[in-house]
Amino acid sequence: MIKTVKQILADRDAIDRHKKEKKPGLLKLVGANISLTYTGLQAMGISDNEMVGTSLDHNTPGGASFKTGALTDAKSLGDPLQANSQTLPDWDQAFLNDQIDGVLLVAGDSHETVQEKIKEIHTIFPADPNHSSVTVVTTITGDVRPGAESGHEHFGFLDGVSNPLIKGFDPVVPGPAPIDGRNIITGYASKEVPDWTGDGSFLVFRYLFQKVPEFNTFLQQNALKADPITSQALAPADGADLLGARLVGRAPIEIAPFHDDPALGNDTRNRNGFDFTNEFRDNNKCPWAAHIRRTNPRSDSLRQPGSSIDNRRIMRRGIAFGPELTPAEQASNSTQEGRGLLFACYQADISTAFQFIQKLWANNKNFPFIGADISPGFTPGLDPLIGQNNTDPNARVTTGYDPLTANDPDQKPLGPMPTFIVPRGGGYFFTPSIKLLREFGSHVTSS
């Protein structure tokens, strides 16, 4: 039922051949994977004692985060809280109870292919609660956006560009150096021979809704006025596009800082070939607070002696969900339909990777700690997209957005900005290896 890495690599090669031969349509491909929460592992018969000394050890920060779960962690991540609660996030009801033991991910070339796989799974785990050990808590459907927007998230930016390369697994291309697989794969943290959790990975899932009309309106209302190169007036649409690119950090603006370069955006070999070297005090090309510089600061991380970025890297596997913008939404500049990103990322340790990125980079107005070099009291601000603060409604400000004033210590911050991305659920899961899944089966049988 679960697709192996060997099968996935074979599928990838088949897709490459299909593209090179310029054959019509898509290959019929489908795959499934399963991940378990802490309570899910307990249901499988795995005790706390069996987790001690492994990647799941609750005495370690990463293991403790996994055990307490995403619901408990939501407040410290900055997720908006319910009006009548000091602890519960404003999430959808399905995610507000500790009743999710696992998640089953099914992906394919079409809805029909995916549904066929789901029917196959239902023969193993019948949907009827009276005849199955599995109860479906919720089902969420993602979809590739249509036409030229394929691969783009709903704000219109190409997604998944900066995933890390793995040593010995991925071909080397310009950009950040490949990282050791033990930063993504569990069981190898301090030894060459893995513990029984080896070849697994922690999955963080976030159910993120995007307020697209509001984002577009904000860009239009705050559109940059002048071309950074010629100082000539920009058309309103061009000024809005440039502001959006600088808030996100896309074009990529580090290589094409002031004008979009579609050819570079489609160049999978070279579009990631930058690392902010020699730009510790330079906010001009890519703002310090820009989303991609916040979530993957590259050489910016060297500001802190002894710091390393490799253990902060995550393998992102998100997909868009929800319909395209409707005419009514475009006319009203107000979100009326649910759409966003099913954010998923894999790492060997939740605390040193996802949590660190969200809490200490995206939500930290001082990161990358450039203030003392610019002016006393200067702060770059929050990540304009995912930066959160559920205690201060005025915290969502950012700097460096206008290249004409980007390095001016007296520049006026942009904001407070509205919230453009709203978390509505999530979960922390452990994705076991195929070998471990088989051992789980024998463990339950013998218990």
C-alpha cells in the first residue's frame, strides 16, 4: 500500500523520460504514505520506554515537541487564539481534539487516480466505524493550480524552489551546498548505525488559508512608486508586483532584484544560485525580512558565531487547495472562498527545524540581528507572510521593502500589515520506514 523510495525514484525517472520524449498527457502515477502522531504510536503498542534513546525520546526537545503535539504548540507558534481562550488556537474543529492518530497522504496524476487508491485503502480499512479500527476524522483535498499557475501557490509565487539537496542523493547545482541526510532522516543523529527509528522522518503539517484578495489589495495600496534603477515612475501594477516580489523574496530578487525574469524562474539549475554572501549589511537586493531570506537565511546565519543552518533545513512538500479567485472576490477585495496551502515539511528534529524557523526567525522582529550595525533600536520586522504575534496586533511590520530606502536606518516601516496567512489546523507526525511499519505490524500482533 505504501510507496517505497525505490518506487518513487523509478517514477521520477519515468516522468523525466516522458518529458524528454515530449509525449502527450500525464503518466498515470499514484502513491501513498502514512505518518503517526504520538498517540498513534501508542495505539500501535509503542511505549514511552521504547522511545527513550531514539529520535522519539520525549526527554529531548524534538521528542518532547512530538509528544505534546501541534495543538499544544500552536500558541507559542503565534497562531491566533480563540476569542474566549488564552490557549486554544482558532483552528477548525477537526484539529481541536487530540483524536488524530495519523495521516494518510495520497498523491497522483489526477483526482480519478487518487480516488482509485483511496478505494483500495478502504478495502483494508473500511470506512464503516462498526467494522474498522480506523475512523476518518477529516479529509482535505489539494490540487495543482491550472495552466500557467501550475506549481504556484495562491499568491502567485512559484513554490518549493529552495528545498535542500541531499548529499549522495541529488545532483549538485548552483546554490546552497547539499546537506547531510541525517538532517532530514531520523535515527542517525549521533551514530552511523541507526536506532530502530532509522530511515524515518518527522512530518509537520499546517493547514494554511491564504487571504488572496486582501494580499493583492495591500500590494496595490502600497505599490512602490519609482523604478530603483532609472528613478522613473512605475505603473501602479508594476509597483505592486515589485512590492510583492520584495515581501516574498521571489523573482528571485537576489539575482534579478528589480524586475521579473521568467526565464530565470524556470531555470531549475540556476534560480537558487545565491547565498547573501557579503550582504550582511545590505538590504537593497533582498530585504532581511523577506520570506525566503527569513526561512532560509543562508549566509546570514553566520552572523551568530558557531551557528549552522544545515540542521534548520526542512524538506517541503506542500500543495495548494481551494478554488481560483472568483469575480465576486476580485470585485469586493474580500475572501469568500477557502483556499491556501497544505503545508508539509520533513525533518529529523521538529524543535531544531520547523519550530526554530517559525519562532526564532519568522516571528522574530530582530532577526537577523542586524540592528546594531544599522542604527540603535533598528529592527528588520517580521516575515511579511508567515510572521505571527498573537499578543501584539501591531507587531506585523517589515522593513527594506522599498529598494530606494532599503538601507536607510530612518526608513518608515511598512505596517502594521494585515494577516495574509491564517493557520486553521495542523499536526506533528512521525513517518516510519517501510521496515518499521512491518515491525509495528508484528509488534501489535504479538502484544
